[in-house]
Amino acid sequence: MKSQYSFYVFVVILLLSSIITLSCATKSPVLYKDGAPLSISEYEKIAQSEFDNKRYSKAIEVYEAIMTNFPDYSKAVAWAHYEVGFCYYVQEKYDEAEKYFRIVINEFQEPAANKLAQDMLAKIVEAKK
């Protein structure tokens, strides 16, 4: 009887911890404050944190906020595209990654981002072999 009780307690604890983990994992990052967009540097910090915690879809969401809210800041938008591509790359979603790296190369005059995007395209070719 005692072992059966222990098993049920274990199952309940496991379920509760799973629910807590899932609720934290699905929480979207805060992208606006009082209805206004955050600064580019705030977005970059949030995106880096999401990436570091392997929440790649959340990081992509933050980089997309940069693209949406700061379309006139070409350098920031170029790097946001690069980072989205990199998020897809680390997930081995190479076709999606390639799209974003090509956007960086074809649509932006940001030498460092262009160089890194070209390097990543070469890595994608190797990974697909």
C-alpha cells in the first residue's frame, strides 16, 4: 500500500512539474511596454536570452519585432534577418535558414552580416551533403 501511495505522489509531482515547465516555456517574451515598442538593444538582449535558453521560436519572434518596429534601421534589420537565419540553422531547418541568409546578402549593404551570411550558406551546403 505504501509503495502504491508513493507511486501516486511521484506521478502527481511529475505532472505538476510538467505543467509548470510548459507554462513557463510557452510564455511569450514582452515585446512592448505601455503599447510602445522596446528599444533595439532591449529586443537584442531578450532575443539573446531566448536563444541562450534554446527557445529559438521565441528568439525569432523578438527578431521579427525588430524588423517590424524599426524598418528604417537597415543595420538592425539586416542583423535581425541574420539572427533569424541562425536560429533556423541551429535547429537544422536549413531551407528556412537559407532564405534569411539570402535576404541579408541580397537586400542589405551590411558587410559583416553579408560575410557571415555567406559563411553560413557554405555551412548549409556542407550540412546538406
